[in-house]
Amino acid sequence: MAQNLIDVGSVRIGQGQPLALVAGPCLAESLELCLDVAAAMRDRCRSLGIGYVFKASFDKANRSSIESDRGPGMAQGLRWLRQVAERLGVPVATDVHESVQVPQVAQTVDLLQIPAFLCRQTDLLTAAAHTGKPINVKKGQFMSPSEMAYVAQKLQHAHQGGAGLMFTERGTFFGYHRLVNDFVGLGDLMDLGYPVCFDVTHSTQQPGGQGARSGGRPERAKLLARCAIAAGVDCLFLETHPDPTSAQSDADVMLPLDQATDLLGELICWRRSNGT
């Protein structure tokens, strides 16, 4: 049975709740980077009345090139995430790519995230559900909104009365190195009855657009975020970095940290002025 509320640490996401944000750098490149980004986003979200969850990946297993940076690895990455949570008092989230990773990751994070390309992997979903942790499943670019109901069924079958489920929309492939956001489909995803998050920055991605790495159109992030807020999503997801040009992953889609904090203010003002 669908449940349109999810508790991620102290942050409640879903029906009737204020807009929430999941944000951080794509990769946990260093403890200092994680702390700097998390502190800036936490303070901005507090000033705007937005619930905030910090997210960074310890491993990016899905990279275009074998030479691409993948991250610090699970042991180091989890130590950094734990320190972010303890020092800054914010819930934390990260990706899991294999079922064997899940029990250890669940001991540290408040929200387990299933990457889009892995959203049909039954063993991974089952392992995540067995932890009792809330789960954010990114909708695969190859999946229709209605098919995500079967993802929910797998999770419910593995753990009746689990801690909650959220779906994240991040666009669908259209065949010419650009992700296209289907807002009719976003409405269909919301109709499944679970909290829905919209991935603002990955939705600007151009998969394979730079050959050995993906490109992006981050200047369109504001436009897409406004559309998602107007549609009534419960949460936004974005990746941000003090200097995206030096980032080890998703350099072409991440927003500079100062732009991300400014964008949040603009979005909340726009949301309130439009009564959404």
C-alpha cells in the first residue's frame, strides 16, 4: 500500500509537508568538500524552511570511461558521511550498487539511494528493504512511470511496513544525447501515491555528449526546477560543488555552490508567489 510520507532522519518528505531538498557533490571527493557543501546547503535550507538531506557517492560505478574517477571507496566514504552527519546534524544519503554493500551502508546513512540503471535489480532492492531504512529509487530512463509500481511491489514484498519509499524522476532517453523530461509522466509517477523527487541537475545531462564523459546544460536547471515545483513534487534533488570545473564527476551538470544557494531562494520566492 502506497504511503505518501517518508521520514529521513529529522526531515519529513511527502504530502502536506514543506518542500525538501537532497543535495551535495556528485562524488565524496574529500571530507572538507563534503563539510563545506553540506554546511552551506544546510544553512540556506534552514533560512528558507526547507528540510535538507546531504547526499554524496562513495563510488560511481556507472562511468563512461574506465579511466574516470570513481570515488574514495565505501570504507572512506562512509567515514566522511558519518562525520558530516555528526558535525553538522543533517541526515545523509548515498548510492548503493550491490546488495553486499547494503547492510554496512545502512549502518551510516539515513536514506539509501538506488541508482536509475539499477532500479529493476531485485536482489539490490530486497537487500535495501530488509534494512528497514527509507529508500529513494531513481526511475530508470528506460522505465515508464507505471512500471515503477512493480519496483514498489518488490520492496513491499521484502519488508512489509518498511520505513518508506520515494521515487526520483531524472528524465528519459530520447536518442540524441539529451534527457527529455516528460511532465505528463511526472504526474503519472505522482499518482502512484509515493513521495516524488525531481532531479534538477541530472535532468540537464547529455549522456555520452562528450565522448568519454557526459555533457550537460546546467543553465536549464532553474527552468526545470520551476516546472517540477509547479507540478507539485515533494522534493528536489541537485548536485552542487564549489568549483564544478574541477569536480571528479558530473562536472558538466553540477551547479556552483553559490548558484545553488541563490537558486533555492529564487525557487522558494517563486513558489510562494505562485501559491504552489
